[in-house]
Amino acid sequence: MKFTVSTFLFFLTLLIFARADESADSTIVQNPLQEYINDLDEMGRTLSGWQGKDDEFGSWFFGSYALLILSNNAGHDRDPFPTLEELIPKLWSDLKYLTPRYLVELAGGALSYGDLMQISRERPFKHIRKEGKFIQYVAGFSHLRMLEATVGDSLFQEIITTTMSSCVDPKMITDTLSSMVGVYAGDELEAQFQLALTTGSWMDVEISKVENLGDSLAVHIQHKGEWAFPVEVLFISAAGDSSIVRYPINETQPICIAKADCERIELDPEHILSEFYRYNNKWPRLKNNVRIQPFAALPDWEYYRVHISPSKWHDWDGDRRYGVKISSGYGIDLWPAYPSNYRHRYSLELNSHSPVDQESSWGARLNYRNPLSVKNRLFSDIQMHSYDDWTGYSAGLIKYVGKQRFLIQGSALKYQRLTLGVEHDYYADTLIWEDRQNIQVLKTSYSGLLMTRGGERLYLNFSAAAGSGPIGAFSLLKSQADLSGLFWGWLVGGVQFVAGTQDNETPSPYQFTHTYAWQDNLAALPNFRGQNKIEHKTHNYMGLSLSGGYWLSGIQIKLFGSGMIYDQAGIELREAKPQYAAGFGFEHKSFFTAGLYMPVWQSHPIEGEESWAWRFQWRLSWNL
């Protein structure tokens, strides 16, 4: 049974993800961006003096040029994108504080990653989604602004005028524009601008080192990306005096400056370059570059941000967990709206659990992640944890595979992810565990998520692990499918299915029968809304949860029913009696799930409870 279900879910995954591009567009009847895109396109054609043919292919250029002119003509206290303030919350409801200026930074820096600007007969402009066209406009605006600031206003207008007069086909504007850059500004700048527009690459410039040479400083600057542009270097003295030096593309020697004239250094002070990682643009690194803030906010790649988030978990049986999470890092992480181009992500969790082992129940978990390859979407993941009776570490890799889509690019989020890791754990407290246990595990998993702005969501996960424990080798296999949708604009329905199997030798901390809230994630319990404290060993389990309810502005008011079946000593899975629970609750689902559930009836209550009783559960989980 378990292998049949897993195989079915695997092929269902392939089918859903193969059809995701086709189905995503049908979820939205009216897109609030369309009118804005049409206005930008028409304005760009008029302002640029376009005289060529207006065929079906179109171009990224016209909307980008219109945004540039609007920005150049706007006052310092007036935003050139006023209508976007209203559009953005409608388009990306999970990013209500995303401002147009911030969007420009995102699109110009990293959403150009992926060959956005190249239009051809094989990839016609008219086939790009509305959100994709808008991102092209914003990213193109950032690149045109960078070119204008580099070559100057007069030369830039010569390049634009000549491009418009010599190009008759919109799909050729990218190549024609790059060629004109070569004519007016040199072959080297042409080559770099062509890379910026037509390749899936990115740029990064940094102050790599500042040497003390006695009375002077040697400032070493490095172009780290796959293409480069000249960069302005701002020097500020202790007296507040400033000076600017331009650092060319092909320069390798450091800039030397008198120490008295330099207290702070900043690369690209006006944010002209299409660069998404600016923390390394400043020296000294940590001076005035740290921001401490409670909870979460829009991240920033210019400052080192520290977030402090308290947490609480509670159920009706008296189990509680209190804690605080401190996270920090460089770069940005706007999953699922935007690719996670962060650097050196740290998080520290401190929490206390009761009533288990109340004399010493504090614990800590330290996590570190860093991209090994941004372009290939490969990340490292290192974790250390220590409680009074549980210590260990794990190391692994996270790889995103297949074509990804982000909410900021269209009407759906889609990703597929593979993980591989090794883990070592030591469970020492014999008052809690059967005996002292040294456990080594090799684990892997596949997860995929498809979520549309209309409310439809499919999440799949398959996990497998093999290792050795105190009584020998063991293995386990888990599968999960979560499918939900919105019907008629008000009725939300969903189904969750889980199934798993494990060996007799599986150590107790890894069994899904484990009862403690801070268990290993491989031992996570199924989505059963009733009592889930199973006190004896089981080898196979299956669970199903159905729900339906009213959709209220992102929150589901729902009725649910859950069922679970598992084997135990002397009783096979097919002979075991199912457990049931039913109740009502409130739930939000997007790239995270937050829920409050009241399972007021259950078939197998814990000792001392009636089948009908007032109970509740909380949960908060990330689906990424």
C-alpha cells in the first residue's frame, strides 16, 4: 500500500508541475497591471521617437524607457510610480510593505538574472505574462539608468536616438542598443552591457580590503560578478568633507588616499549599478551597518539585520513551549515572492519545554545557511543543537531543481527542492529515553510547492532516512500530500494525506510515535487534528484530513474531520481500528500555514477525557 501511494503521488507531482505554466494564467480573470503596462508601453514609444514597425513581438525597452523618463522628471519628494502603491498589495498580498523603490532594487539587481531582456521569434514578447513584462520594464529601467549615469545625459540621448532611427523591429532593440553603446562609449562597455541584458548572470562589486600604509590607506576594490560597470567611490573625512573617484572596469590596482581624508568609504553611493548585494560596498563594515528590530520586516542587502521573534506553542494536554529566535544575515530573502539571494544566514533558537524534565528544559539550536552557487540555486545547511538530554549536529545541501516561478513574476509560485544531509545525535538522559543513544543518519527528501494567487495550493513531500542506532541499522520513509483550493470565491476545501513506514530498529527519538514537542523533524506527527500522543511503537501509519469552510480575506473559517490508522504490537495495519476527530478552526495558508484548531470530538480521547470536550491546538509552519 505505502509504495503504491508514493508512486501515485510521485507521478501526480510530475503531472501538476508539467501543467503549472498552462494552468496558472487561468486563475486570474483581470490583472490590475495590464492598464499600467499599456500606458508605459505607449508612453515609451512616444518619448523615444519610435518610427519602426509595431509588430507582434514588442520589446522590454519602451516601458523601461518610460519609467526612466518619469523618474528623471520626478521631484525628490514625489514618487514616479504613484499607482504602484495601490497595485502592489493586490498583486502580492503577502508583501504588503513592498514599495516601488524596493521593487526597482529587486528587479534591477537580481530579477535580471535569467536572460530577461532578450526577445526573439522563439521567445516573443507577447507570450510573456503580464507580471513578467512588468518585471522586464522595471529591470530594464534599472539597466538604462545605470547606462545613463555611466556615459552621461548627452551621450545617452545620442545612443537612444541612433538606436530608434536605425532599428525598425522591436525584437532587435536589445542588440541594436548594445551596438550603439559600442559606437559611442567603446567596445568594452558594449560587451559588459550586452552581458547585463542578455545573460543569466549578475554583478557584484566590493571593497575587498583596506590596507593601512602609515599616513595613507590602500583601498582594494574587486569586481566579483560575471559582468562589471565603472563604479563611483565616495570618500568621507572625519570633518565631513567628501570626494568621489571613478574606478574603471579593468582596473586592478588599489586606490590610495591620505588617512586624514578618509573615515568612511562607500561604493556606488547613489545606487546606480544593477547590484543586489550592497553590504560589501561599505567600509568599515559594521560601523552604522547593523539594524536590530523585533519580529520580521523587509530585509535589506545594504545592512546587517538582526531579527528577534518570540514564539509560543500550546495544546490542551498541558504541553507548552516558549522561546525566542534571533536571526541575522546579509542579503535578501523574500521567499516565495523572490529568489533567496541571501548571504551567511544565521539563526539562534532558545526555548523551554514543559512539563517534560522541568528541572532543566532549556535548549538551543544554531543554524547557518549560505549559497554555494546563486546561479545554480545550491545552498549549504549546517545545524547544531543542544538540550539537556539531546545534542547533535547536521550538515547538508539544498538544491532547487526544474523551472522555478516566484510570485513577483506571475500568478503562481512553483518550486521543486532536493535535500541531502548527514546527522549525528546523542540522547543522554536515561530518565527520558530508554537508554543512552548514539545515532548516525543519512537523510534525503524531495518537496514541491505550487501555489496560485487564487488560493489553489499543492504541497508534496517525500522523505527517506537510513542510519544506525543503539540496536542496529534502521530506515524510514514518509510521504505527504496537501491539496486545497477556493471555489466560487468563498468556499475553501482541502485534503491532506500522509503515510509512512519504519523499521523495528528505529530509535525512539525518530519514531513518529514520539511524544515530545522538540522531537527530530523526521519524527514529525501526521496531520491528525485529534489526540496524537501514541505511547507505543508502530511501524506503519496512514492519515487523512478533510476540511471545508468559508474564505474570509485570507483566513479560512473551517470545519474539519481527521482520521488516522496505525499498527502496533500484534495488530497489523489492515486490522487496526482507525482513530477519528472532528471540530472547527481557523487557518491561513500561503507560503506559511498558521492554524488554531478545536477538535471537540475524538474517538480515542486520552485517559480522563470524554469524547466530547473543549480542546485546542496551535500550529505555525513554513511550507518552503
